[in-house]
Amino acid sequence: MLGAMLREAWRAMGANRLRTFLTMLGMVIGVGAVVLMMAIGQGAQYSVAQTISSMGSNIFVILSGYTSTGGVRSGGGSAPTLNVSDAEAIAELDGVDTVAPVHWGSVQMVRGPNNWNAWVHGTAPAYFDARSWPIAEGSAFTDSDLRAATRVAVLGRTVAQNLFGDEDPVGKTFRIGQAPFTVLGILAPKGQNLEGRDQDDLVVMPLTTAQRRVFGTAFQGSVRQILVKASAPEVMPALEKNMEALLRQRHRLREGADNDFTLRNLTAVAESAAATTRVMSLLLGAIASVSLLVGGIGIMNIMLVSVTERTREIGIRMAIGARERDILAQFLLEAIIISVIGCAIGLALGVGGAALANTLAKMTVVVSGSSVLIAFAVAAGVGVFFGFYPAKKAAGLDPIEALRYQ
Amino acid sequence: MPEPVIRVESLAKDYDTPAGPFPALKDVSLEVAPGEFVAIMGPSGSGKSTFMNILGCLDRPSRGRYLLAGRDVATLDKDETAALRNRTIGFVFQGFNLLPRMSLADNVALPLVYSAIGHEERLARAGAMLEKVGLGGYAGSLPSRISGGQQQRVAIARALVNDPRLILADEPTGNLDSHTSEEIMGVFRALNDEGITVVLITHENDIALHARRLVRFLDGRIVEDRPTRQFLPSAASHRHPLPREGGRGEGTPC
């Protein structure tokens, strides 16, 4: 029965190839647009997610306050309002996983004939954990390096390449000023951050080493930033309040006075970026869906024409024993076949277009199995939905009238 | 006496028109026994087509009863009447009504699709039926490639393929020339000789005389019901089982 009906549908579609093709084209364009737009939208979401995970998860950043000299205010982190003991106090709070105080500066460094300028982050070993940043080669420095202020460093990939070229830097030395530093390890590459800055262009060393032997900081122990990693996303709001209260108390700020630090929930910032791309990809999908809808209406239109054209055939079939549901199934099947074939072609074009966008426009695209599945389900649904009315109309014809139809 | 194939009691059919109900059939009663060959005649507007539609379960009477092979059609739902049209009745139309895009074999096999019979068996039975009406070599052809008379033979094969108890033919020779008409009527007579009940509508006397019984309609009533004079017991011995295509006039007495 189904075999006969499939042959039937195939014959009917073959009877007017151009018309069938044009009807299908509506579905092809609709599905292709949906798949392509979803691929681009999900690609954008994917790259944002990548960036967010490169920042580390559940991260707070506390920046020290700004200096104000004669009304000229410097940026955040310029005043020595935070120090290592603040970090140690925060580490005692509930819900804190790790804490890493960070002091940084831009430094010129030399290795043989190469020299390079990069940011030096002086911090504690917890830094790597807080930023979820694994060491790719070699090892990180330890708490004893921090206590002893040994001249060791971990290089970002960009710095390693610029100083050492093809050499393996682990165990080798480079100079900052006249002081030699031993490379303990190389960080795994992280890529760009949300602002597009290369995160791999840095050198990480113990805070004590950096302050004593590189920057020569005036207030030893003061830091520009404290990285705090919370143990879970749920504790973050409470922890944020507790940290603020603690720091205000430690800094002896009076009621009503402004904070002399800035506390940022990086995860919240990242989430808003993610939400933006999510809305964007939803919007893209919604616009593309309109073309799918138009394709569906095209199918309905053609099926209605087809029912009218084949009125006599329907009458004959009814006279020789077709039940209403046989006629219904026949026309429904035709609509579904058109939309599913159109969907398959559209899928191929959409995936191809996504691949093209990836190679030509260097766009991040993600074609997920679920989007393919959704496209197929929607296409079959469109076939049923827009095929149903014409099929119902065909099945409801009066056989006598239909037989008389010229 | 065997159960009649058709039993109509006080049948009436009204059509709704803007000017009020129009009675197309008024109090028609008729019985057709198995193996009969009945010609229904009457001028246009006499109600014979309405009667045919009701006999074919395409239309329902306004009043009265219609029993087809002992079953009261009024009690059946749409699917059951579709099954009756599929298995109990074979239709032959004036305009042949073959589906133009299908091969002759597929056309003949079409009723079997609706009785859920498998592909292989469908083609085998369709082939056998085409053979029977003398078109065995044309199974793969399209209807447009053969003559009107041949098309009507294919339509008859289609009507026969599901082994019906009753063949209903509505002006089956209306689109054919007189010679081809004779051939087609020969086919009906041969079928009737095999025991198949045939009811046909015609407005041509020559055609009606092939039948054994003639029923005449006028203004929605039966005004005449008698055996035709050609129905002679001796005539049966002359009949050829089934005249082949082109075998003109071969022992088909008129």
C-alpha cells in the first residue's frame, strides 16, 4: 500500500517537474537559511563560550583604587589600596576556592639576539588555578619560589615564540635588565579575550620576585588586582557582599564613603555577552524561519492547484473504492515528500554555505546535530501542516461531482 | 430463488434546488437477480443517472431502501461503502476514466491497491485481466497510446479485477463508434455468460437490445420492465466467450 502510494506520489511529482522543483525550491531556501543562520548563531555563541571559559569560571576581579593628584585621576589599579594581606583575609571567607593577588607591569626582556616587551604578572601559584590555565610544558612555580623570590617565570605562548623562536624554552634563561630568569614552563595557549587582546602575550612569575627584582615596587606587598575564584556559581552573590564588607572594614572606610577598590563579577559580564549572542542567534533563526514558512505556504498553494487539477482522478479513485483516508494520505504524502526532499537539499546547501562562510569569511560556524534534526522535523511538520488542508479538501470531494469535473 | 444482487424498495431521491426540492426519483422498486443483464433506458432527466449513482453507492437515497447483495446500504458508513465499491461493484464509465499517467497494468491494478493486495499479486491479476480483454501485450502502454475501444476494454478489465458481483456501466459505448460499440457489448455479453450480473445505462436502442432485460425510466419512475426480444435460449450457443480485439462480428449475434 505504502509502496504503491510512494510510486503514485513520485508519478504525480514527475508529471510537472518544473512546478515540483519550484515548490521544492521554497523549502530548499527556507531550510538552507535556517541551517546556515543557526550555524552562524551557534558559532558566535561557541566563540563567546570559548572566551568565557578562557577567563576561568566563577571569577571575581578586585581592582585597587585610583590615585588622584591635583584633580588628575589615574585609572583603576593605580593606587596601592590592595595588598597581599587583603587577599589572605579574603581567602578565609566562606565559598572561596582560591585567591591570587596580582601585580603587573610592562617590561622589556631579552634572550640572545631577541628582545620583546610584554606584561609581567607577579602573583601566587593559585593564579593558574583561578584562571583555569594549565601549564602545557614544564611546570609552574611553587609557594617556596614565592617565599624565596626566586628568579623563575612561566611564559605565555606568544612571549615564548618571540624570545626563543623554535628553541624549547623550558630550563633556559632570559634577562630582564641584567637579571637572568629561568623558564619553568609554558602556558597552554588561550587566544584572545572578549576585547580581542592576546592573552598569551605575558610572563607569570612569583609576586615577590616581580616586586623586588623587576618592578622595584615602593609599597612591597601592595597589588593592583586580586583574583578570587568562588567554589560554586551559587555562592557568588553572597560572597560578593561579604568581600565588599570585609574590604571596607579592613580599609577603614566610613559609612557613605566610596569604595577604594572595584569589585567585578567577571562571570556576570561574560554571561551578558553570552546572552547578547544568544539573542542574536535567536533573531537570525527567527528571520530564517519566516522563509521556511513562506516555503510551506508555497507547498500549500501548489497542492491546492494539484487537487483542483486532479479532481476527476480523485473521483475515479473514489468510485473504484478509495476511502477518504486513502485520498488524504496520498496528497499528504506528496506534500511531505516534497518538503522532505527540499529539506535534504536545503540542509546540504546550508551546511555547504556554513563551510564556505568558515573558509572565506573566517567565521566560526557550528552545525550541530540538533539543528539538523530540528530542520528535518520542521520540514516534515511543514509538509504535514501545509499539506493537510489541500489533502482534506481532496478527501472531502463528492465523488459524483468529481467524476463530472472536466 | 437466490438472493437478489440488487433490491430496491420504494426508492426516492430529491435534489435541493433554489426553487425547492426537485424529485429526481419517485418510488422506484426493482430487483435484479444474480446473472441478469439489465439495460436501463430513458431520456435525459428521467432519473436513470441518479438511480445509477445510488446503485453504485456514490449517492444515498432520500427515502426507501437499497439492499446490495443483501446489505442495507443506508446502514453502512463511508469506509464500508468504499469497500463495497471496491469489491462488490465494478464501474465502467462513458469516458473510460483511465488515469492518464499510469500504465494500463497499473490502471487495471488500481482497485487492488485499495484492497491492500501486494504489488506482485496486483500485477499478476492485472496482467491476467488485460489478457482476458484481449490486450495482453499492452500492459506497459499509457492510455493515450491506444484507441477508445481499447481504453474501454482496459476500463472493463479494471472493473473486473477485484472479482465483483455486479458490473455497473454508465453509457459505456457513448464515446465509441457503432462498430466498436458492438465489440464492447460483445465483451459484456461474454462476461454475463460467465455469470456476472451486468446493469448498464444507455439511450441507444441497439445497445439496449444486447441485454436480456430492459427497464425504462421516465420522470423518475419505472414505466417499462420486460425481457428483450433478443433474449432467446438458443442464442447462447452462438456466443463466443470473449471476442478479441479486431475480431469483428465474430459470432456475436445482435
